[in-house]
Amino acid sequence: MGRARQGDGTGGECRNDTGRGSVVALVYLNGALLDGGVATISVHDHGLVVGDGVFETALVLGGRPFALARHLDRLERSAAGLGLVLPDREELAAAVVQVAASLPSPRARLRCTVTSGPGPLGSARGGGPPTVVVAVDEDDPAPPTVPVARVPWTRNEHGPLAGLKTISYAGNARALAHAAARGASEAIFANTAGQLCEGTGSNVFVVLDGTLVTPTLASGCLDGVTRALVLERFGGLERDVPVEALEAASEAFLTSTLRGVQAIVAVDGRPVAGPGPVTSAAAAAYEALLLAGLPEDAA
């Protein structure tokens, strides 16, 4: 893995120009570590042209990415689902670690993006090597509670992108805008069968008759890293339920890499009691896991 600097022809000067401060962090681009944040890709890159790519977002605490192995596992599954070839896993993991450590912040978000690379101005791929980017930025903790809104569109659990973490996020952006216009900060999708599915970037848990439940992966939801950790370390059942279960639940919460465990306190403008005892216990268990770390990350 090389390290490039301004003027060497690998992308130019790279400044972390995100509006969050003047700290300069490294960016990994196609095998090179760049100083700063103005790394460039082709205007013909299919990530830009048609949204053809996959990504992962990891939480970085004290310069160390949390659950890195699990994120790389899912990146591999998503890439395989789109027929994309990833770089060597050890090289990519090393790049993630170096980029994460380059930002002196107690909490940050790291994004690894892989596209199909430059191609024609249409859907057909160009056949060249993929574009691989790893970047990091500061991140503020999510609030402990969240109002949500159901949206009139559905997740297609039978579609080619079901369960894949792709960069094709226009539908999510539209849904999130719909929710924001109704005073909510996350949008909730049903699938085509009318079952509870997921948020735009989160999984959903509900407490029904005292049992913690989250939709199965067959519902079309993403196999969330935080979702899996809550199920493994705290408990809960995977079960498909009608989307109306969100309003019938005694408690409900979201999970995601950056949200952690976040209590739902309103659905479509109607208050929901929370955080309840199950949600609070799940959140405490997850926070303890963040502090302790995962054994596979120490390997």
C-alpha cells in the first residue's frame, strides 16, 4: 500500500473539507493512502453514474474501528451479490485501521465504498477495476430517543438488492425527507407483503406480549451488525410481523452502527412510551459491549 502526496498524480491534495473542523485525516483510494480530503474519482465512475456499488459504515472509538471483521464480512457478501471484486481483505483491513487512526477524535464514522469503477454513461459496466475508497469523519453520538414515521413505499424483499448494503440510496433519501416533513428523524418501511421491514439505515425491534422481536432477514431487511450483536448478546426472536406491530408494541427501538440502540418515542406523530425496561436493558448491554470490544477485533 503506497502513500501519496500532493503532486504525485494519484489524486492530488486531500483535505478533510467536511465543515466539521480543520483536522486532516488520511483517505485510502485505490491502493494509495492520501494526505487530506480532496481525493478524486472519474466523472464516469459507475458509483456516480448509476449508483453501482456497495459500502460499509463503521463506528470508530478512540481511533479503533468497532466490529471491523463483521463489517468486512458483510462488505464481501454485498459485493458478491452485485458481482463486484474486492481488493485483498488484509490490505483493505489495514487501510481501514490506518485511516481510522489518522483522525484524532474520540468518536468517528468510517466509510468504505467500493464501486464497479469507470464505465459508460449507462447501465452497462465498463469492465475495469473497481474504485475503492476509505474515508473517516468526526461523528456525534445519536440522541437516545427517536420519532419515526411510516412511509407509503415498500422494500422489495424479492428484488436483486434485497439484503445488500448498496450505495443506491435515493429511495432512502426520499423516504427520510418524507419522514422529516412529518417531524420524524427515521422512516420505517414495510415490505411488499405488508410486514415490518426496516428503517432507511436501521433495523427495528418491537416488544410484543413481553417478547423482543425483530423481522427476519427474509423480510428484506439488512443483516445489521448491531442487530446481530443485540440478538447474540442480549436476546430476542427473529419473526415476521405485520407493520402495524410497530404501533401495537409496548416498546420499540432502532439499531444501527451509529445509532446504537435508540428508543422509538413516537410513530407517525403519536407518542409511544419509552424507553421502556427492555429497551433500556438492551441499550446498556450494547454500550457495555462497545466499551469492552469484540474478541475478533483484538485478533
